[in-house]
Amino acid sequence: MNRTIYILFIFLLGFLTFGVAKAEGESEKLVYKFDIKQEITRATWRQTQQAFEAADTLGADVFLIHMNTYGGTVLDADSIRTKIMQSPIPVYVFIDNNAASAGALISIACDSIYMRPGGSIGAATVVNQTGQAMPDKYQSYMRSTMRATAESHGRDTLITGNDTIVKWRRDPKIAEAMVDQSVYIEGLIDTGKVLTFTPVEAMEHGFCEGIAENIPEVLKQVGIEEYKIVEYELTWIERIIGFLVHPMVSGLLIMAIIGGIYFEMQTPGIGFPLGVAILAAVLYFAPLYLEGLAEHWEIIVFIIGLILIAVEIFVLPGFGVAGILGVLFVFVGLVLSLIENVVFDFEPVNTEKLGVAIMTVVVGIMGGFILSLYLGKKLFTSHSGPFKNLALNTVQDIKEGYLNVDASFVALKGKTGTAQTVLRPGGKVLIDGEVYDAITEAGFIDRGEDIVVLKVGTAQLYVDRPEG
């Protein structure tokens, strides 16, 4: 009996010791997963920064990128590449089918690459959105970046007998061949072709550490048995930005900008409509700026356009050069903020996206004018409109003793004076030391020319050059 108890005690002690050792040796790892399954843009770079900050805050043991992309902007991919190489947390990537172009650059920067069967990595030639290769200055930058990224993984030293072989872990020349079709590597790639690897080829040449069907298989190959996965989720700000940059929403915001300006001109003072226009402009440009579409100078062009329109309306009555330039500047600012041009270099711009941008702005502006005219009647002139008291709807009939022209205005008929501003045809005139609004029937009268009042309207003088 005592012997049986002793054996059970030894067995229990051994089991507990084994369990403690296993728990100490296989503690649960925290894996932070971040998806790159779309075109790589400024938004991807911004989200990457947020993901790394979150992983660092949580104390993650592994940062895992789940990738399936055909590429994107080189500058944003380069920023992500730098972030990965500077990360104190090991970064692994699971290529779930595609890691092309900018996706290949990001993948090569990671500590380990794992690929799904049937996947591919490579084809990193810089192209525009129509698929045509960009000039060599872009290719040169990408070639050097790919080489430097491969070199960052260092070399392995192999000793075979009396021979010492130093071999790159990821060959820089192979990385360059993914960009430059002129690179020749014997037995691997001929000139005239851009290199793209299958999973087996990538493993053979050091650009893949393993082939896996899913994330659990990747972690198993890494040597992680016990783990917890935390996935990156879009913040509410990112969701709002994604909503606001939709072409339909952009069109509605343009309508609000135009409508707000129109209603502000119809009401006295500065009030609610102008606030709506300013808010709509902020909501239009801010997300586009964060997405890397709207640049500082494009926003400035839009603001200058508004200023020129205001000058034409309030300082130079009529519609001349300032008004035309103002409308043009506003239109150009709105359109350019929707496309990925580099200043006035439109080579990277897809014609289709340019067309969508122009249509969005045209429809938004036209819709804003039409809606403003319609709502203007409903809101201000209608007897049941909520802002009916802001507009004068009563009629002062002549039969009731009202005169449509002030008596002092009637006395101005036949008087002479000078043009205070250019009249084309509207402007201001100076008569007997007083300034009046006037319209010329001559089509154009320059500033300083003599004028004579032909007839008088409601708070308006009709003038012409004196005869002789």
C-alpha cells in the first residue's frame, strides 16, 4: 500500500514538473496582424503607422502582414519598408496570392516571407495607372531601393572544407531583376523580362522562408504553437475619411460649397450659409489632403479662385477677367485635388480617374447652382418657407401711393459726372460728389470718362457718354 502511494506521488510530481516546464517553454505569444489587401496608398502608410504603434503598445511578440496586393505608390511603399526595417518587433509577411510591384518591396523588407501555393512575388517595375513603364528616373530609384532592401538582410558565411563562401541571404541582383528587365542572371532570367517568383522559386533563391495555406500554418513554421492574434481595425477617423473621399460624397460637398456661397449672397450680413460653405470645403479638402491627393498649392488655387470671384462681385461690378479667372481657379483646384498628379505632371494619372474627377466637379457645381435656385424659392420667397422673413415678399403698388424710384434719383436724370470704376456694363459713377450704381448702354466705359444719366431705374442709373 505504501509502495503504491509512493509511485503515485512520483508520477504526480513528474506530471506537474513537465507541465510547468511546458508552460514556461511555450508561453502564449501575442501576434499582431495587419492586412494589406488593397492598392498601397497614403492611407495604407498612415494605417501602417497606427498598426505598429498599437503593436508596440500591446507588447506584441510578432507583427504579421497578411498581403494580397498588385502594388501602389512607390513613395508610400518606401515609407512602409523603412518602418518595417526599423521595427524592434520581428515582422513576417504571408503573401496570400500576390505581392507585386510595391507589394514586393514591402515583402522583401520583412524578416521572413511565407507564401500560399500558387502565389507570386516580383514584377516591381514602376508603371503608371495605364500599365505603361515610367521614365528611367523612376526605375532607377526603385532599383536602388530594392537592392538596398535585399542587402539589409545581410549575408551568410558558409565553410565547406577549405573554402569559405559568403552568400547574400537575399541577393540584391535578384531584387534588382524584379524591376529592371535589362538585368541578366544566368540560369534564372534573360534580358527583356522582369523577374517574378513562384513560391518554390522564391524559396530556392532565398526570397521565401516557407509555403503555407493559412496563418496558423505560417505561425507553426515560425515555431509559435501557442498564440493570440490581435487584428488591426480601422479607426472611426479612417472610416470617415474613406466615406468622404467617395466621388458621390465629394460631389455633394461641392454642391454644399456652391449652395452656401449662393445663399450667403442672397442674405444680409455673414451667417449660416457661409458657415455651411466653409464646413463643406473643409470636409472636401481635409480627407483628400490626408489621402495624399490634395496638395497645399491645389487648396491655395481654390482659395485664390474664391477671392477673385468675391473681388469681381463686390469690388468690380460686372463680370470680367477677375470673375473668369476666379471660376477657372476654383474648378482647377477642385479637380486637381481629386487626382494623383505631381504638380502639373499628369503622366502617372489614369485618364479614367481624370474623367471621373472632372465629372464629379462639373456635376457638383451644376447641381449646386440648380439646387440653390430651387431651394432659394422654397426657403426664402415661399410664404411657408422657414426663412421667409429674411426676404422681402411684400409688393408696394404705385396705385397705393408708392413710387418705385426715390425722388432724389429722379432728379439725376440728365446730369453729368464721371465713371468711378470701369463700366462693363455695370459699375459705379460719381455725380455731384456722390457715388451711385450705374449701367452703361454703351457696352463699356473706362474709369474716369465723362458720363450722362439717360434714365433712372430702381436704385439704378442708366448712363452713356455725352454726345459730342
